[in-house]
Amino acid sequence: MTLRWRTSPTRPGPLAAVVSYLILSAWAFVVLFPLYWLAITAFKLPIHVNEGPTYVPFLDFQPSLHAWRYILVDLRNDTLRPYLNTVVVGVTSSLLTLILGAAATYGLSRFTYRIRLASVLTFLAGAVLTAFAIARGLPWQLAVAGGLGAFALARATALRRIRGPRLGNADIAFWMISQRMLPPVAIVIPIYILFQRLALLDSRTALVIAYVAANLPIAVWLLRDYFQTIPIELEESAAIDGANRYQILWRIVLPLALPGLVATFLFIFVLAWNEYLLALFLSSAKAQTMPLLVAAQNATRGPQWWYMSVLILLMIGPVIALAIVLERYIARGLLLGAVRG
Amino acid sequence: MRGTRPVGTTPAAGDAVARPARRIPLSRERFVAWADAQAGAVLVLPAVLVILALSIFPLLFSLYLSLSRFQPVSGGFRFHFVGLLNYRKLLLGSEQEHFLGRLGDLGVTGWVVFALLAGVALFLLARSLVAGPLAPSRLVGHLLVAAAGLLALWLVVRTLAAGGRPGTLVVTWIYVFAGVALQFLVGLLLAVLCAQQLPGRRFFRVVFLLPMMITPVGVAYTFRMLTDTGKGPFAPIANWLGYANVSWVNDPWGARIAVMIGDLWQWTPFMFIVLLAALESQSPEPVEAAIVDGASRWQIFWHITLPQIAPVASTVILIRLIEAFKIFDMPNVLTGGGPGTATESLTLHAYVLWRSLDYGTSAAVAYSLLFVVTFVGIAYVRLLHRRTTTLG
């Protein structure tokens, strides 16, 4: 018996296997049944829903495409526009996040940064003062220029002599990642006011900008590990051959990190695809995304489950496909992130 | 490899003070060399600036908002500074019942429950304090956590007692602590089972991952369909139990439990997938040695497997704790925060206030949430997370 265990320490005995299968199947049922119910409700006529539950298509009720026709043909543009918005916002924001995140992560894994805390605090104080100046009615071009000028002056003169604590790579990375802790609701009202001032409310641009900021910490968190596992020798030999930093990054590092980049991209994409809170604050009609459209169903027409099921299916179809493809990457990425903290 | 400066002799960037400018003829090579030298800053600055511009400054502005009152004036609006009035309103004023809840009368059982829970909490804290070196900073930290914990416990017990009504703060705590504990336990059970050599486990892995990827809004509506006692799939069971057309939506606890079930369904996968990956990457030797020594299955799990995955487990709990505090989609869509405010989370509370143009109080709620999240996060890292990660 010992021998059998040693070759495969986690193989359960017959009784344990049966119990395991029972529990696993029970949870699989819990997971799949709501999805099944969603799928069959999308093919039901109102009468099949309202007259109490029916469970099996063709036996209990005759499936019908009426809900699909209504959503995709009758309401064509009202469905298509949010769908397109979601796709465009999701892809654009994820791409931008990936670019910014990959650059920052690569920088943090290959350069040594030592920034004076005093510089950071001076910069922040200057920015706050500038914001106040703008709020008091100064033209913003003047205020920003003045603020930057003051910062440059302070940095060139007074700050040079201060030998305060410095922030290193780990501090910067921690600072970026810790932004995940921030509840979005704590920053959304100022962002709302900002976009209102810029006349960007209810535009895809606003959503893209907001999503980049929201997902950047996650991108850094997931990518950090991929860049650290790329052997540095390749980069060194390229540098000896005369390649500059950007060529090394573009020709050597990014191709090597491609699996990680793809996985991170898809993960961020799913987050942007599903995002609800920021979209609720920042968009209403023109830039409406799918989660908003689905959420709005109830308010406008009462619970018409058949239409709602079609919409939800349209919305979750792509991400379910992604989940099946991504399963391995997600597990690995999240584990490495979690080990590092 | 971290912190090394490998390639070439690139100077430390980020702090690159402009060198005295010599007059040099502009050329492509010089530009490339200059750009190369600035690579460090070029790579990191965009991300830093985005986070500064869209997280840090909004955060500071939110602080100001929470200290002011929104006033529409002709042609726009302005913010009138009012000091701590908005927070006062939340804690003592007109929003108190919404935010903190209504205190009920603690009967004898209430006091017993409170004393019991407080005793356990204080005992655990004292044990954790004794376990380490007795530095003043640790003492102060533990005392702070004890005070905050007792206060929170008192609030929870009083508002849940007869005649009381929990406010959004307490409801959020219920979602976070009960929800995360449940998700962790279910996720751990599934991960342990799935880590065994069972044919077909890849199927389970993919299926179990699915809910995590689905839009919370969609999940919420799906659960509304499922829990409908008249038209949902479980209507016959509800009928048989005599609950036909009894709407759980009108019962505070029914609604809260529905929200928590939806959340459990959605977020167990996260726990599951990470714990499973941790289980699969643990080293097999200790387990094999324990089997040779005749340890039971339970002993192996408790003494070998669990300590090995403890750092990862602690981290996923931390991540979920932080994320769970932001819960919004599920209660907003599933119950709309109702009945009354029974299922309203803090984020939803802030949203409702924002919608009624009370920006100041909304920001104050958001800041309270931020404060609570930060406090819980730091306390968790100091008291639990460090220990598991250094032991593991």
C-alpha cells in the first residue's frame, strides 16, 4: 500500500474518490445550472416563463427565437451600439493599460530608481496648490506652467541639498499595486467632475481613461513576474551588439514575455468588459456599455426574463470562451501574483 | 535579479538631474544616446503620471469634497467648505440611521453573545501580542485593533439585536467577513478535492472558473430569475414548503442572503483557482514522508499541506477582503439595496447620495469606506499575514 501511495501521493481510495466526485459534481451543478437556466430562458416565449417553471426544451416547451429576433433585429441599434462601445472601450483601454503597465514593469525590473521623498512631496504640494489656483479662477495654462516652473526651480536649488529618505523600486511597485485597495467610489466623483469640465462625460474616451487608471495596478501586479523571469543575459548580449534600450525592449523582451502579455491583456479585458460602477457614473446614453444596458432592463420594462437572458448571454458569451482558453494562464498568473503579495 | 543594473552603464534614472548643457551639434546619434540614457524615466513615468492624475489627485479632491457642501449656483456649481459637518451627519445626524443603523436593545442573550465574541477576540489578540517581542509600536497597534474591533462588534451586535437595524456600514461588514470566510472554505474544499488524481478534473477546473469571468450584473439578474418563487426553477420546492409567492426580496435577511449567495457563486472561483495552483506547486516530499510514517489523511492536510499553502491562502484572503469591501453591482442590481436599505453596501450608499446631488456626504461615505478598508487591510497584514508568510 505504501508503494502505491508513494508513486502518486494524491490518488484517493475508491470511497474517497466517490465522495470527491459527489461534491465536485454538486458544485459543478451549482455553477452550471444558472447558466443552463439562462440559456433556456432565452428561448422561451413569455407564456412559458409566466406559467411557472419549465425545464427541458422540446419536452416542456417549444423553443422560440422570438427574443433573439427582438433584441438583434427589432432593437438592432439599441443593442449593437452598447455592444460596440463595450468592445471598443475594452480593447482600447486594455491595450493602453498593457503598454503603460509593461513599460513601467520592465523599467522597475531592470533599472534602479532612487527618488527623493522630498521631491515627491514637493511635487504633490505644488500640484495641490496649482489645483487650488485653478479653482480660484486662474487660467489653467498659467497655473500649470507656474506650478511646473516652481517645481523645477525647487528641484534645481533647494532640494539638491536635502538628504532625506529615498524611494526605491520596491516602494514604487508597492505604491502602484496598492492602488488596488482604493475603492473606486472614493475617486469617481472628482473624475466625474473632471470629465464634466472637459465635456467628456458620456464618451468612450472618458471610459477608456478611467479604465486605464483602474486596471493599471493589476497589469503591473500580473506582469511583474513575467519580466523578472526573462533571462538577463540575452539583453546583455544585445547591448554589447549595440542595441539601445528601446530596441532591446521591442525585439527581445516583449517577444519573450508574449504569453504573459497576452494573458494579462485578456484578464484586463475581461475586467473592463464587466465593469459597471465607473460606467454607471461616467456614461449614460451615447457611451452606454453592455453591463449598463442589462442593468437598465429592469427599470424600463419590468422583468422580461426572455429578453434579459438574451442580452446576458450575448454579454457573457465572449468571456466564457476566454475563460476556457485562459484557464491555465489565469491560475499561473494569479498564483505568482499571490506568492509575491 | 531585482535591483541590479545590468546592461551597459545606464545611470540611475528617475532622479536624473539635467546636466550642465554643453553646446553640442544636434545629431541623430546624440538624440538616440540621450533617449537611451533617459529610458528608465521614459518607461516608468507615464504609468506614474496616470496613477497620480487619476487616482491620487481625485483622492485628494475627494477629501476636500467630503469636507464641503455642493451648491449649484447660476452657471455651474461651487463647493462650500463646511469642515467635518458631513462626517458629523453620518455619525450623529440625519444619515446616522442609514450609515450606522438603529441600535436595538441588547437582551440577556445579546450581552452573552457580545461578551463571548469580545472575549474570544481579545484572547486571540492577547495571544498574538505575547507571541512577539513587546515593542511599544506593537502594543499600540494591538490596542488600536482591540478598541476598533470592540467598537465594531458592539455596533454589529446592537444593530442586529431585536429592534435594531444594521446600517450600510454593518451590512458591508457582513458581506465582507461572512462572504469571504464562506468563499474561502468552499474554495479550499474544492481545491483540495480537485488536486487529487481524479480522471476528468480538468473539466471541473474549467467549469469552476467560469463564474469569475461573468459580469456581476448578469449574475445578479440570473439569481433574480432563479430565486423567483413563482416562475423560478425552484418554485415547486418553494410551493411545497409553503413559501409560494412569499417574496424573499421583502425580507431583509432573505435579500441579504441572496446577495451573499450570488457573491459566493461569483467569487469562490478566485479562491479555488489560486489555492489549487498553490496545492499543485507544493513539494511532494513531506507528504510522502508523512505517509511512510503512517500519518492519517487529516493529519497530513492539517500539519503539512495547510502550512505549505498558508502564505498563498493568506494573500488570497487579503485580496478578497479588499475587493469585497467594494461590493456594489450585486446588491444594486439584485435588490436595489432594498428592502429599505437592508442590503445597501457602503459603495451603494455613496452612489445613492451622489445621485441625489449630495456630493459632500457621498464623498464622506466613500472616505469612511477607504478608512475602514485601509484599517482592516493593515491590521490583517500586521496581525496575520506577516506571521503566515514568515512561517511558511
